[in-house]
Amino acid sequence: MLKYLVASLVLVVTTVAANAADFTVERVKGTKVSVVTLTGDIVEGDFKKFAAIANKLPNRSAFVVLNSDGGRMIDGLDIGLAIRAKHFGTVAGKVCASACGLIWLAGTPRAVFEFSNVGFHSAYKVEDKAVSGGANAVVGAYLAKLGFSYRTIYYLTNTAPQEMEWLNAAKAKDYNITFNFLEGGKK
């Protein structure tokens, strides 16, 4: 079964991100496990699209593969909370940054490939790209719901909006962000 799951994930993690989020669902051959992919920018209304898919799947029955540069924070956080409530796993594709990284953190379990790039930065106001204290408070509350420490929350929200803090194995260990490495895939 694991062989089929990894093979299915490999097919979707190499997809290039589109302009708006696209969701697909595929059943892993010979199992009851589904792979839900989110590819592209997260925009208003994406949570409703994701919820319609997730509500049809049993708890603990899906992995959500994420390929996105990010996007709308509120929809991203709501998708993350839905993933956590359904006990779905998350897998980072080639790039999973900003709101996508926050979604990835909700997975139980979380996984990456050796070529995955998971990134974080502070929340900001769209009009001037200035840090938004209120939005970062919301992100902090979300991360606390996921069980992260204050120290980890600070790390995940401290980088300037125009920059990206890319997670690596050493930083993940230091901040107690657990995940599994998956073998296979193409860069």
C-alpha cells in the first residue's frame, strides 16, 4: 500500500502551480486512502471548495498534497483547521510557502520530499505589504490550536513579508516541527 501511496504522491507533487487553487481527488489503488491535491494560489472561496471535498471523505482517510506559493490567509487557516479536524496527513510538494506552509503544519502526519521547500513569513496587509499585527495574532492563535509552543509560533511568524524562512531538518528539530521524509519523486 505504501508503494502505491508514494507513487500517487509523486505524480502530483511535481505539478506546476497555477494562478488560482485547483483541487483534485484520487483514490490510491487498492486502498481506501485518497490523495487530495491543492495546486496554485489560495484565493477567497478556496476553503468552501476544500470543505466540499473533505466532507465527503472519512476521517483519517486522506493525504493533502500542497503545491502553492500561498495566498489568502483566512482561507488557508480554515483549510488547515479542516485538515486537523479530519486527521488528514499533509505532504509538501515542490513549493509550499506562506499560507500553504501554515496549511501543511495542520497535517497529522506531515511529510516532505527531499526537494520540497516549505516556507513561512509574517502576515501582512495586502495594500502596502506592511506587517499586520492583527493578522499575526490570528496566525498565532491558529498555531496554538495546532499545539505549537510560543517559541515556535514566534519563529514561524517573525520573518518579514518580503522574505521567506525556509524550513530545514535542523530548524524543524530545534522548533519541534515533526515530519517524515518520503523517497521518490522528481525535482
